[in-house]
Amino acid sequence: MCGGGHCIAFIDGASSGNPGPSAYAYLIRHGEDILRGAGYLGRATNNYAEYQALLHCLRRAIRLRCRSISVYSDSQLLVRQILGEYRVRDQRLRQLREEAVELIRRFQSFEIKHIPRELNSDANRLAAEALSKALKEKEE
């Protein structure tokens, strides 16, 4: 998949409480192929989960040898922080942003755009499923 082409990605983070149990998810699309990834993060804020979704997505896209990527997120804060339009005041998020910027530099072209939540339903559902599954396993 990808093999040097352009990838389109949708990312989302989920948190039950803020902070609370959290998860991340991403979908990477290239042509007809769709790669999904999701994971449980433990106790974290929603913003932390959003950054983790971006980082996991970028790492996977690099492994897939995507040369360019368009990322779509329903987190306006994340998008504006990555674009440098908002300052990142939280030290932990600042470190995550710096890590993301380093990964972004590995692409020939990168864009990130804010989209309404209803247009991010697949990534949202995937993150919610990862969170629900982890919480269910904790109960057992």
C-alpha cells in the first residue's frame, strides 16, 4: 500500500472523562486500500489522545513509504496547534507536537485540515470501539 504515493488519513482520539480512559484511532486511505489502527492509552486527556492518533498515523504512513499525506481531524485545537496558529501551553502536548513536526518533515508534502465530527465518523467509531473494548476487558 502507498509505496511512495499520496495517502489520505482520518484520525481521532477518545476519552471517557477528561482525563479518563482514552484511546486513539486512524484510517489511512490510498486508492482502494484502507489501513486501520487503534489502541488504548490508559488514563489521559482527550487532547493527548488526539495527538497520539496523529503520531501513530504518521509513523504508519512513513512505514508504508507514503511520500505525501493529507490528514483530517475533528480536533480544531490539534489542527491549529500543528499549523502553528495556536500556542501549545501544556508541556506534555508541546513535546508531542515537537515529535509530530519531526515526523511531518519526513514527508515531501503534508497537510492537515479540520473537518466536522460527522465527516470523521469512521475514525471516531474506531476510537470509541478501542476504548469500549479496553474498558470491557478491565471489568472482566
